[in-house]
Amino acid sequence: MAEPSLTAGARLRAALEIERPLQVVGTVNAYAALLAEHAGFRAIYLSGAGVANASFGLPDLGITSLNDVCEDVRRISGACRLPLLVDADTGFGSAFNIARTTRELIRAGAAGMHLHAAVDARSDPAFVIMARTDAHAVEGQAAALARAADYVAAGADMIFAEALKSLDEYRQFTAALGVPVLANITEFGQTPLFTVAELAAAGVRLVLYPLSAFRAAARAQLTVYGAIRAQGTQKSVLDTMQTRAELYDVLGYHDYEKKLDELFGKEKP
């Protein structure tokens, strides 16, 4: 278990040293974060699409605000000790807004953020600022590398290299930059679904799965809703559901009950 005295940013940096590469999974809410912790992951992620899609039922088109993201960060970080990396998009405005975004995410409990810039306004020096470059898909590998190098020179701690298509391209990034590089292994994107072992051999330090569990959960919910609607019962999908005992195990339900008994239980005769 992480040392309680460490800040969230320090816990993320520690996890990065323990696990190489560090697998980071997307969690759209507090319970998903607890499930990720239960599965053994050491770091979690909140995407802008996750906030828009799961919390508001909206497309990821810049409709949600910094306050919306911070609310989800507070809920997740309040329930789960795993360090949380957050999608800060473009920082919600100008340089002053980016500085405010940094401060507010630290206050909400985030361990780090990625954005399309490298502005440093940290109140916690361990808070991770990861700069994202999408230049590869539009301008090519050389431009993406140059952009990433500029971000590192500006103070970025890590680089989010988006839409790379080969392991050789990752090797070029990791060889050229003196900071950890993240591979975004999202489904239905441009990057092949490389394995952790393949990415480790290419020098990648973080592997991100931003919406994998959310997509699977959405499909599972549709299946259950469809079965109930069509069959008038949930019997055919019961074996796909998490049991009440499993739910209680993830939540630590009985520990809460025990604490309540200790605080308010009847005095023994």
C-alpha cells in the first residue's frame, strides 16, 4: 500500500519506478477506481471523454468544464488511494487558466495531468505535468518529436505521444527524450494494440487504456437492458452480473459495518 504521507503526485512517481511500464487504466467514477485497485493496478486515469460521456451523457466536444472534471476527480480520489492521472485537454483556456487548472486539480486530489502545453504552476512539486502531442497524425513523426522536445525543454515531466503507429516510432521517442513516454493504447484508434512487453522493449514507461472498461461496461449494460426488455426477466444474464458478495468485498462493506458497531453498537452486559 502507498505511504499515506506521500502526495498524489509522489505516489504516481513511485508507481512509475515500481512497475515498468506502468499500466494506467481509465476509471470513469469512484467505483470503477475501486475495481481497478481490486484488480491490482497501481495507477488510474480520468479522461475528458469519460467525464463528458459517463457523467453528463454528452459527446467529448468541449462542453464540460474544469469544475465538472474536478468534481469527478474529488469523488475518485476520495474513494481510492491509487494515483490519478487526469486529462486536462487544453487546460481550459489561456496560460492563466492552465495555471488555475493545475492548482484546482492538485486541490481535488489528482496526481498529474496531461495537456497540450507545458505550463508549470504547481503547488506540489511532485505533481506530474505530462504534455501531449497529436502532431504525428497531422505533421508526421519528425514534427511530433520536435514538439515533444519543445515541451520537455519547457518543463514537461513526461510526454503523451498520441497516434504512433509502430514500435519503431515509440523507440525514436524514448531514445530522443530524456523523460518518460506514455503510449495511449485506446481501442478503435490509430495505434495498434501493442502488448506491455512490446512497449517495454521500445522503452515506453507508461501504457494507458483510457476507456477500455467503460466501453465494456456500456456494452454489458445494453445486453442486460435488452434481455430484461425482451424477455421480461433478467434470468438469462444473471451469470454475467457481479454478485452482492463481490460488491461488498470491493466496497469493504463489512469493515464499515464493523466500525459502526464499534461506534454505536449496544453495550455488552
